[in-house]
Amino acid sequence: MKLVFALIVLIDGTVDAEATSYWKGLARCRWYAEELTIQGTRRKYHTPVHAYCKPVYVDPTKVVIYD
């Protein structure tokens, strides 16, 4: 098991499990979370999107871990 950061995406307040991705570093995960949240709240899109990162343990042979 490896400790990584999961990018959790909520669309209309519901977690979209298919959109979850895993990142080696917190800074990169947080950048994507911020961009997704800004897109879903401050820009012209009508669907509210929120995202956040949380530390999780995953099996690196079963999931893709991004840099």
C-alpha cells in the first residue's frame, strides 16, 4: 500500500466516483482541486463542481498514480 492524495470531485453535491484520481504530491492535487472548484463556481458553467484532496492508501498495482 502506498500513501497518496485522492482528488475527490463533487458534482451537484454528489461524489463522482469515476472522477476520482490519485496523486503523488499534495500540491499538484490541490492545484487541480482549485481549478475544478473555480470552474464550477466562479466561471460561466451552471453545474456546481467542488473538489478536494484527501490522503488515502492505495494499491499501486490497481490504480494509476499521477505525478
